[in-house]
Amino acid sequence: MLSAEPVLGSVLAVNGSSLVVGLAPEGTGARPPTLGDLVALPGATTITIGVVHALRHGRRVDDRAVADVQLLGEVVSAGGEPRFRRGVSVFPPLDALVVRAGPQLAAVVYAPPTATSVCVGRLSNAPDVPAHLLVDPLLGKHFAVLGSTGSGKSWTVAGILQAVLRTCPAAHIVLLDPHGEYAPAFGERAEALDLADLELPYWLMNFEETAAILAPARDGRGYAESAILKEALLTARQMWVAGNGGTSGPVTVDTPVPYRLSDLVKLIDEAMGALNKPEGSAPYRQLLARIESIRNDRRYAFLFQSLYLRDNMDSVLGRLLRCPVADRPVTVIDLSGVPSEIVDVVVSLFCRMLFEFGLWSERGRAVPLLLVCEEAHRYVPASTEGGFEPSRRAIDRIAKEGRKYGVSLGLVTQRPAELSPSALSQCGTVIALRMSNERDQAFVRNTLPEGSGWLLSGLPALATGEAIVIGEGVTLPMRIRLDPLPPGARPASHTPAFSEAWRADEAGIELVRETVRRWREQRR
């Protein structure tokens, strides 16, 4: 396997999992190595495998050229067949010979794993070698897709999910889409939901989510309104259960049972009428006015659209989670039309429902769920100063506890430095595309396992659609070029071609009128 490979050099220094290799002089027959090349160090019983991650000359003119090599693992004989495994059992000594890992050895190192895997592209430094992702570790231990705008994040997410669906056609995937770009990528295989057909009863919200809409903490009144709302909300839920027998357990302010808004208004009004001092009625009036305003606002119709009250929690969850799948394993939730002041609450509600569905499902019968959160830095930010506390708490809980209950998380962002470190650190697999911002690079480097920094140093030089994959979802860290998507399976995330659009005057007043009409009707 190594007999025909020329010697590249010898080991000058060993520092843990990295080597310094003195390269052979030119003219010895060995082609100089390049970044990303695999090298091998033959031993008595194993072949140690490494990758070149830096090249340099010595400080003096007459010094040897050297290569920095990161050790990846070793090839061993298993039943007479060579097999690659992570980790190094015997470190090479000084002056050990280093040779290039030829195609035969590279095929062993990058052999398709025996576990269920999907092919998503090719190795950048070996285009004839397919790149596989391990399905169960990728999804079961969370993953993150990181990269600057224009690096190919949306295509990467769509390509990975499409590859998973080819192997697992009965998946249960919920994708939060803040820009309305993913539905075309899945076509008939997705249940695309926007404000026009999104059924989300208000009573599914817990107290924190309800208070964020009806009693936002604007000033000192926010606390008083929240206390009034909490008492009335609990009583309203208890009234519905008493009249309809919705649950046999205790009813709390967060129990997801229906209640009538008219009962809530009546309870608040009665509490205001029982006050001894009329001057204390301000928070009651503010709360009643807010409820009336929300009910009459068309932007909130997806929450308050029901003409009559019914307990349809099972059908709402069944549609959202694709139970049954019915040939549509993906639910794409278009959040682009959700009012900005409550998008946090809506995301929190979706995330919390997924987690609690997994939490309360009978062990052994629960189906694994995947939540993919695009623009994740908006909903699970590193800082809470800008709000988004409910969604941050809900997503953080999935990141920390979700895999115990079969709820997995995929975080997608262009600003990892603004993402919650605790959420990102829970992602077992990181797929990093081109990233030019130094702060983002440093943040990603600090959240990844020690020893992977050498691979991330190439982030600014990645081409569009090229990625570095590290973690549980791959047999070893790799730099890959993702497979291009066919025209009918691409997200609608293209940038307008200014040079073409501005060549002719084609935008007339009819375009403006049509846009104004859609704007007023809140219809995309």
C-alpha cells in the first residue's frame, strides 16, 4: 500500500497530535506536498495518517523546508482488511519517514462508513472521493451551519436535508424560514405554512408567551399588567376545563387547554370593578385595551382567527410535526410575514411545542424530530439586551436536553459571534463555510474541540459551496465541495443581478400598484 510512494521527508519534532516534518530536497523524486495533502508514517503494525496544514521555510536560507502535519488516526488490519480508525495508539519517533498517502490508502481513510450515511459532496483535495455525513450522529447530537452571506448556507442546508430525505423518506423536520426561501427547494415534499394558512390557536401559548403579547414590559405598568393577566388566565383555563372536561390533572397557568378570550376579558373587567380605589384601575384598562387592539389587528389573525373555540391541539401538532408524514416529511414555516414585535413569541411557541411533544411522548413510541433554525442568531442571541428571551430559553433547552427526548437542533447563521455560546457548543457537528469576519472566526474556533484550529485557518479562502466539516457527523475532519443542486431543488435565495436588471426601463407604475396592493393585504 506504501511501497511505491516516494519519501517526502522525516519527523523533526513531535508535539502531541502534531508533527514538524523536514521535507526532502528538490530533485529526490518526491512532489512537494500542498495544503490538505494526506501523508502516512509506516509503523510496525499500523500506518499513522496525518494531513498537511502548514508549509514554511526555515529562518535561514540554508534551512530545510518544513511541513506542519496534524495526526488524524491510523490504518490497521481488521480481519485481513485495512481499516481506518480515529486516534493514534503509537506516536512516531524522531526521524521517522513520512510518505505521501496514495489513492489506495486515501480510499481506505475516506471509505464510506458502515453506519447509515449520506453523500453530500466531494473532497476538495480529492474530487474523486465522495464525502459522507453520518446520519445518526449528525442529527442526534445537533449540528450547525455557519458562513458569511453569499457563502452558500441555504444551498448547504437544503442539500443536506435532501440527501437525508433520500435515505429517510419518513422524516419529521420543522424548518423555521425567516425569509420565505426554502419552500421551493423541497417542492411537493414540504408542507409550506405562512400566515395565510398557519393555524396557531392563542391558547397554546404559555403564560410567558401570552404576557409578551398582551402585557409587554414597557415600564412599571408591565409588572402590574402581568400579575393581573396571570390570575385571570389561570381562572379562564380552569373555567373551560370545568365546563368541558379537558384534562384530569391539575390546571396551571401554562397548561395547554383552551380558554375563551371573552372569559379572560370578563374576569379582568370584574377584577377592575372590585377595586376599592378607582385610581388603581390603569393597568386593568391598559390590559383590556391591548387585548381589544390585538384581536382587531389583521397581522395577528393567525393567532386569533378562530370564530369558535375548539380543542384541536392534536390536529395542529399533527400538521406541524408531520404525523402522519403523508409524503411531506418537511414543514417549512415562513416567518417573513410575522409582525416583528412577536416573532420571538412565535418562534418560542414552535420550539417549546417540539420539545414538550418529545418530553411527554411515551418512551419507545416517540418519533425523532429535527428543528432547523435559519438566522439562528436572531432567536437565540448571545445577549438578551435586544429581547428574544422566550425563544432563546426554548432553543437553549432543546440544545441542552433535546437529544434525551429525540428532539434535535440545526442552527444556521451568518453571525456566529452573535449566537448563544451555550447553544453552539452543544452542536456535535459544525459545517463551516466561508467566513471573513475575524470575530466570527475566533468565536467558532473557541467553541470547537481543541486541535481543530488548524482546519479553520482556511475559512476565509473557501470558495462558494465549499465547507469544512468537523465533529461527530464525519469519520474525520474534512474540507469538502458540496454537490450542486438541480434547478428545481434550490432555495429562492439568489441575489438580483443589478447589471442585467438596470439595462432596460421595465418597472412601470403597474408594478408599484401591485406591490402596494400586496403590502396592504399583507400577502406575499
